[in-house]
Amino acid sequence: MYIHKNTVAELRKLVPDIRIPIQKNKRMLKNPQGALGRIWKISKDVSDLFKEERVELGKERADEVRGYAEKREAIKYGDTHEPTMEIAKFYLQDRTLIHKLFNVFVPRFKDYNQCYTNVYLAPTLYTFEKYPRKLPLRAILELKGHPFPPMKPERIPTNNWIHNILLEEARREYNQKKAAAEKAENEEASSLRAEDEENEVD
Amino acid sequence: MKNFIVTQKFYTVINSFLNAFRKQESSFLKNFYGLFYPGSQLAPVPAVTVEGFWNEDTRQNSELDDHILWGVPKKRRSVEVRRSRRIGSFTGFCKLYPIKKLLTCLVCGHPYEVGLLCPNCYSKVMKVTQSIKDAMKNAEGRDPILNEYEVAFEDEKLKSEDGFYKGKRILEVPEKRPSWFAKKLTQSTNASLSGETAVSRPNPLHIKK
């Protein structure tokens, strides 16, 4: 059966891309203004993230901001859609960032099948004010495709990688064959020598 | 036994409360009502003047009687006790405990906690990111950004007339490129794009020797 391309919705538009557990209840991000102040706080962080592409935040706040940074309306509808422009104006407080969104980030993330952000946990900090104690964890939020050096190193090679296993097996086979061939040559030579000795005796 | 203690406590509370009324010279009521006594500063202006139990004759004219006295420490707390209250003790409640889940970083060899970044690598990376961010800030100004960035360190030379390289805007960073931040992922060493210096052969399969 032939199905036209336009009739079937793309899977990546239906299935959520972020492969991380999301909290059922949203965090209110303690502030006196309530739910409105929460979004205002998030909009600050989102605009910082889009400006600098790598931001350090509190762990829980970074997790909360991440969902808002991954909004896909700009890619879906473009810059001629009015509701998307309203959202962009609200979450990006600096007006120049709206140009950056449609000129830089939309072409960058157009063909992504993964999520657009990464989160790493920073190492712990200790203070000795008042009394020695451990400070709450901080996280590093970043957009993918940034110009900075990578936060984590590349995968470090081990012997368990498939091509390393195969190469090792191949090397072993080669050595075994080589040893067998040498052994055979030696045997032949020894047998010939023995025959020669017998002939001499006769 | 339990009931006995409760009743005893109950009686002591009631007795202490009643004694305040029984003795006219008790400090409790005097101190408490001293604030609102009709001669003090905080006294409300009553519609009806009080006459009878609380007259000026009953009130003493000392300074202490006009204020509430809260509880204060009676004895000095020793150094050992003070420190154990702040930090805790290994025998009792331990506020600071040693970290046991540690691993060694395979890149630099420093210890790091499980699930977190290595502190040595983290500090190295963040130093470079900060320098790139500063270069960004100087380059941008107030104009909107319409192109992606191509980072060019001090020892690199990118040939361009408009300040663009393959459709990317060149960011000049006044630093040398660190050896661990290679240009391409397959290249194991630092190499400039000008082609003047020799390029080492990449090791794409990461084969262990």
C-alpha cells in the first residue's frame, strides 16, 4: 500500500525527544510573586542561555529551565506565526536574541533527532563560613553545537569495544597461523634431516 | 507513674500562674504588664481609667521593672562543646562525613565524585569558556547575531576578507589553543588550519597499544 509522505505525521513530532525523567509537579522556584514570578525567573535564565550558550545554574533550576529552552515552536511554525513571536518576546528579554533564534538556532537544530541541550553536574563546593558545610549542587546547562570545548571527554577507548575485540582476535589468529607455519617448516626440516641421516648410515 | 508526672507538671504550672496573682510583688505580672501600664510609653490610651488593683503605688519605680527580661545563657560554653555543636562528632551526630564514593579521572588522574564532573577538568574547561565568552561580548556589542561562530585562537590564522570563514563568523581569542581541545575530534594533536605546521596522523579507531 502506498502512503503519501504528507498524510503520515512524522514520528519525531509526536514522541518527546528528551530521554530524561521529568518531574510530575513543577517546581515553584521560591519567590513572593508565585507562578508569574516563576516564569519571570525562567525567562531570565533562558535569555542568558541563548546569549552565552553555556550557563551555570542551581541543579533543580537548570532542570526546570531545560524544558522551556527546548520549545520547538520556532522550528515548527517559523517567524511569520504570531503566537510563536509572542512566546519568543516573553521568554527572550533581549530583543536582539529573537534575531539570533531565527537566524542561528533554527537552522542549527532543524534536523536534530536528539534534544537540544545538555546538563552536567558540577563538582561539589565547600564553605567554611559559619561552619564547614557542603553547598547545594550546581549544574551546567548548554546548547548543543556550541563553540566551547566539550565539558566531558570523548569516550575513552577500552578493550571491550567491538572493533578492539575483533582486532585482537584477528591478531591472535594471525600469530597462531604464523606459529603453525613455522612449526610445520621446522618439522619438515627436521624430518628431512632425519631421512638424510638414515641414508648416510645405510 | 506517667500520670503522676503529668499531674505534677500540671499542678506546678497552675501554681506558678496563681502565685503571680497571689503575690502582688511577683516579677512575672509586673514585668509583663509593665509595658502596658498607664505610665509607660507603650501604654494604650484607655477610654476608662484603671482604678483598683494596678495603681501607681503598687508599681515600683526601678528601670528593670519596666521591661521584659528574656532568658540568657548563665554559663560560658566551652570550646569543645562549641565546636562539637558546629561540626558534630564522629561518635555522636556527624554533620560532616567523608566522601567514600570516589573515582579517578581517566584523563587527568584526579579524584572525582560519582555522577559529577572532575574538578580539575572542570576548572580547565571553564577558564577557556570564560575567555571565549569575553571575546563574544567584545565582538557583539549591541548588534543582533546572525551567524554562528568559528573560534580562532592566537596561534591560528584563518584567511578571510569579510571576517567570515565558511559562512561562520570568526572569533579571535587572545590565547593559545590548549592541547586537549583539538580542532577535529579525530585529530589527536593541535593543528592550525594555515597548513604551515606539520599535522600528525590521526588515530581514528583509538586502538590501544
